[in-house]
Amino acid sequence: MSPDEPFIAIVWWVNREVLHHGAEIALIRDLYRTTAESLPDSKIPYDNLQVRLDGTIP
């Protein structure tokens, strides 16, 4: 990205990046929930999935 690019090109690129990374996050979330549900004696609370800033699950 250079200062010579038109502003709309930069906005378009940022939009695509946000969509791409949002889709990755959604995929990881869904895989985590599916894995937690499929484990027989899982201690992972997948019904109300929340994670604190320190990384612990409440």
C-alpha cells in the first residue's frame, strides 16, 4: 500500500481483510464448539462459551 493508491482501493482492501479474518474467527469458534460437544466427558462449557481476558473460562 502506497500513498499513490486511490482511497477507495485502500477501503476495499481493508474491507476484504476484515471479512477474511472474521470468517477465520467464526470457523475456529464453530470448530471449538463442535469438538467440545463431541467429547464424551468434556469439561468445556460449550452452552454459554465465554472466556475472560486472562484466558480462563468462567
